[in-house]
Amino acid sequence: MASAVRSPITGIVLAGGAAFSYPALTAFCRERLPAYKIPREFHVVAEIARTSSGKLRRSAGQAD
């Protein structure tokens, strides 16, 4: 059975004092990304989780 392609969920870290606008961020992504890569959700986080070697820990942001 083939699995359906799901849009990603994305964590973002805001620069000091930056404002977050969901419509503006979605529009930015639509201009630059293929439809299947546009995040379905954005989560503001304090920092992006990393592995001990410094790579992004992708499993930390996954949700079912």
C-alpha cells in the first residue's frame, strides 16, 4: 500500500524582536517552494534540535 505524501510541519526560530505572520510566511513559501514542500503548520520554537554532531534532528519535529 502506497503512503500519501504529507506536507511538512516546520519549526521556526524568530530573530530577536521579529514578528511572525502566518499568511506572510505561507505566501513566501508558495513563491519559492513546490506545493508538496509548503509546510502545513509552523511552530515557533526557542531553538532547532540538533544531534551531538550538530546536524538538525529531524525526528524532534515530527508529528503524526
